Amino acid sequence: MRLMIAVCSIMLAAPTVWAGNWTNWRGPHFNGVADGSGYPIEWSDKQNVAWRINLPGRGSSTPIVWDNQIFLTCGIDEKNTVLAYDLHGKQLWSTTVGTEKPGKHKKASGSNSSCVTDGHSVFAYFKSGDLASIDFTGKTLWTINLQEKYGKDTLWWDLGTSPVLTKDNCVIAVMQTGGSYLVAINKEKGTEAWKVDRNLDAPEEAAQSYSTPLVVDEDGKETLIVLGADHVTAHRADNGAEIWRVGGLNPSQDKYFRSIASPAVLDGIVVAPYARGGTVTAIKLGGHGDVTKTNIAWQTKGDGPDVPTPAVANGRAYILSDKGMLTCVDLKSGKKIWSGQAEKNRHTFSSSPILADGKIFITREDGKTFVLAQGDEFKVLAANELNGAQTVASPVLVNGQILLRTDTHLYCIASK
């Protein structure tokens, strides 16, 4: 009863402001920042759970939301599947997209990649190489298999990159040993708009990347920012041509510096985690050609993420290590503002931090979510456990609700 009163008091002090859509795995602004306010900060299996559904298959993708529909992927009966639910947890439709290629790693699946939407259709990509556009009724508009068209998957582990959207195209980054490329598929027709090679001579596994590109505005033009193979590169969104590159992320030429965490961009600065959590490099947008010597703003070493992607907001970067060390740094200087350990545990963090309503939400692989303050010190506000199921998808915060996808369930957390 005391806990319920405390939660009610918090909600009375901070009225809920409803806020929109979650179009991709990093949220409406592509940087781990949620809109709105009034999100619950305390919950459990029995408290503040609006609904919970058993998922019909395994998948690791983060859900996305448009209006009253939630979209996610999983494997069902050896088929790649896109599922749609309404905001009350009712399944609306299920659409298959080719034959499932199961995951190798215990934390992964054939459905690691998250969907993306432009508000007209949903684009889904799978380890099998299948890419599809599906309308909001579940009808398949087009499909293409990138591996059949352009060559087999040579990743040592499971596909991790998610599709991104430009004005006209759906873009996929294929970064692997031997034959890396970026390809743009026309959103309406499902035909190739352009394809460019991205082979940067990184050694062995270091040539492999599981990160997701970003689409940014650079000097008034749509630009793709891509992290992987020991480099950050910028490309024109209309034809894929490289604009600039920054190298030197693997000066010792370590053969096993594959990259998983994706870049984040704010205020003209790219935050690029690398070296299996060994470094975080900040790069100024702009320029042409090799800008390694001119555009690196700062670099930190140690306590970086191997898997979680940083969140950026209000001139700060929030960097979560796999072991739960959360560090807040000044975006322009790289100066550490604060850092702290969420809780030492044998479980690590694979999902990425989300910022909302002055708080930070980080979810551990056992489904435990810590809520911290975004202020000027490391401060844990709450620690919330669910059923202990494996959780690698990132939290989704929309309309005063928190969606948490575990290996077996989809939860909707909301204050009563």
C-alpha cells in the first residue's frame, strides 16, 4: 500500500503528457530520447503491468509503434514473421517473410533486426537476408532477399543491423568479411535504387559490424553515417557516394574488434563506440575525404559499450557499458560529468539506454530495469524486476506507457 501511494504521489506531481510514435529502435529522434512525460518509474510482475502477452516465437528485435499499432518480429514454425498488436495487447495480424535462419548465439535469433516505419508501411529485415515492405493491414507490398541477390552472409555471428529510411529508400548496411556494401531499396517499388561497396581493409573479424546506420541532415542534405570496419563513414543518401571518413579506430589492427553498438548523433557530433567497449570517439560532422586528423573532437578509453548504443540529449552523452557502468559526458568536450555502477551482477546489458522525462531507463539482460535521474550526479531512483526472462531489446516509451520485450513476453507498463 505504501508503495502504491508513493507511485500515485509521483504521478500527481508529474502529469502525463502523451506523445506519439516510435518509428525505429532508437525512438522518434533516432537518439534514444522519448517524448512525453509521466512514465512510471516503479513496477514488478504484479504492479503497474497494464497487460502482458506470451509471444509465439523467439526474437530479439525492439518493437516499434505507429498510432495504435505495435510491430515486432520473431520466428514462428521456422518462418520469419512480422506481428502487429494494438496498444491493448490484442494481436491484429501476422505476416511471414521467408524461411527463418536461426540464431547461433544464445542471446540472438533470426529476428534480431528491428522494423522501421514511415507511417505508410513497415520494413522488416531478417538474418535470412529477407527484406520486406508490409502495409498496416499485414499485406506484403514487396520482398527481396539480399543474400540471394548480392551474396551470402559471412558474419561469424547473427545479423544485428536494422534497416533505416531516407526520403525515398530503405537502406541496409552489410558489413562483413569479404564483400561489404550499402544498398538502397526504393520504398515504393522494392527495386534497387543504388548499391556501393564499403570495403575498408579492416583485418579479419574487425571487418564485421552489427551496427545500424543513422540518417542525418548535414549541410541541408540527407546523409548516412555508418560505423564499422574500423571506420566511421558518411555517404550521400541519394546515391551512396562516400563524403568523408574517419579511421584509426583500431590502431593496433586487432583482428577481433567487430563492432556491435551503433553511433549516436547530436549537435553536429557523432558519438562512436568501438574496440569492444575500449573507446568512445566523438567526431565532428562535415568535410570531405579523410578527416581523421581534423574532425575528431575527443576520445575516451575504458568503460565504453560493446553492445549498448549511447543516448544523447541536451549537450550530453549517456554511455552504458555492458557491465552496467553508466557515464554521463559533456558532448562537446568529452569531460566526464558523472558515472556510477547500476548494480554488479553476473548478467550484463545488451539493450540501450532510453531518456525520458528527466530520467534514464536501462534494462539488464535478466529483465531488471533501473531508472536513474538525468541530473548532475549518479542517482538511482528505482530498480524493477519482472520474470527474469532474457531481455536484449531496448525499452520503448510512448503515450505514458513502457513496452518491454523479453525473450518470451511483451509487457506494457503503465501507472494505474
